[in-house]
Amino acid sequence: MGNKYGKKLHPIVAKCVGASHVWKKMVAMRDEIEHKIWWQVKAGNSSFWFDNWTKQGALYFTEGESTMEEEIEVKEFFENGIWKIDKLREFISEEMTEYIIENIKPGMTETLDKAWWMGNSTGEFTVKSAYHLVRHKRDKIEWNNCMWLKCLSFKISFFIWRVWKKRIVTDDNLKRMRMNIVSKYYCCDSGEMKTMTHLLLTAPIAQRLWKQFASCAGIIIGGQQLHKLIFQWWEYDGNPKVQHIMKAIPAIVMWELWKRMNAKRHDKEISFNKMYSQCQLTVHQLIRAKYPWLRNVPYHWAGMIDLLQNYKLNLWAGMIDLLQNYKLNLYFRIVK
């Protein structure tokens, strides 16, 4: 590969135009890794322009327009352990010349220059340290915590993840993936293209279902894009108990809309009231699973919100319940 792509060129300036996929990847890694190799000057056989012997990067890249592509070795710029200052000034800037004179001691030995790896503290190259340099850690994605909620069914969480990634089977998503099929719309009778936004937000029955939940939360549905609407629910400002439930509402609502569309494909009809009741039941189950100490949780959405917003932990009542249970257990033991 060196003869094919880098003939008569130093490896760090070899191009990748018209090259193979493997060579392009190697060049990409070179740009990230090469500056982490420091050449300790001893005999001075390092490349003056292309090797990183100053710890500031290769002079070919740091010195701008004054650089040259000819191969010159570092040893040509010192003699008997003393830098040739005038010659350095001919080739590089005054600032870099002063840096070299102050920080780099020329070698007075015939030992070849030694390469040190600056990716770790030992100076020895390891694949592990190189991996950590080239891999790009993704920032922690806050919306992940809003999708994968504790006590919410995995299939519902997985569905909203697919919605977020535009991976559900709708005409617009299939078209984006270059898959063309004959569409038959099962959401409503309008004859519109079956898009994800229409199915889960702008269809009349979807709007009606969203508004049933949004009216108690103070969230505006009209004129919103699907992703922005989901974010509104996720960023709801309230006490922590209400926030956790609000994060689950978009997933629960869209899941019921999706179930209704699939039922219509099999000639089954799901009424609005049944959808709304099922959403409320799922929210009720979520509250009972997340906060098992709450008593008499209502099945109506407005009542659930009111309970969570006004709930205050009564430690004294909790202690009385514990004492009563303890006395009952003690009594039964004595009777036995």
C-alpha cells in the first residue's frame, strides 16, 4: 500500500483520493493518531518537517506557508550538540526557533531517534490506549431516560423508541428507506398519505385522544410537530411524581393509536372510548407499580393527576399503620 498510495511521499502527507476503503480508513486514523507519537531527538534521523519531534505536532502542519515537502533530517540543524540557530530561522518561525532552543536538547549519540507514545503515561504503545483516543464517546442522551421508564411495559418503551428513530411502518418512513408499496390507510377515511405524523398526531381521532390528556396538563396540542410535542411532555414542570407519569403519556397514547390501526387492518374496530379507557388503565397500573404506597388511586386521568400533585407523605399515619399491623401480628401469635 505504501508503494501504491505513498510512493516518494512521507506517510503523513500521503493522499487518499481514489484509494481503497481500507486505505481511506488508515488515513483517517493517521490524522487522529500521528500527533500522539513523539520522536525523541538523539542521532537526529527524524524527519524535520513530518515527524513530531517538538511535541507540538509535525512542523509541516504547524508552520503554515513556510513549510516544504522535501525530506530533511533534524540532524542537519545541529552540530556537536548545538543548534544551528541561523539555519533554523531560515526554515521556521522565530517563535518555534526559540521554543526548540529552550526545550529540546540535540543528541550527541549515534543511537537512532526513539518514538514515544503519548497516549498513556508509560510511553509504550497499546491498542487499548489508541482505541480510547479514536473512539468518539457520544454525549449522554437525556431523552433516553425519558423513553425507558421504570415500571412501564418494555413493548411500549420500545415502540416510542421506534417512533423517535422513524422506524415504524408508515408510508413516509418506507419512502425514506426507498421502499415503495401500495398504501392503504387504516387510520381514518380522509384518503391522505399514511404518514407517521398523521397517524399519531394530526388524524382527528389522534387529536381527540391527545387533548383528553393534555387538557389536564396545560399542554397545547395544535400546530405542534410530533417530536416537539413529545418533548413538551418530557419537560413538564411539576413535582417528581407527576413528571415521571407525564414522561410516559406520549408512549401510552401513541401505543393505543398504533394498536387501533393494526386492529383495523384485521377488520376489527376499536372505539375512542375503549382507547381512552385503556390509556387510563395503563397509567393507573404504572402509578400503582411506581408508587405502591399510594392508596385509592382513581382510574380517571384527571383524578390521577390531582392525587399526584397534591400528595404529601404523612409519616405519622404511616407509623400508626405499622404499629397496628405489628399489634395484629403479635395478637395472632399469642392466640396460636
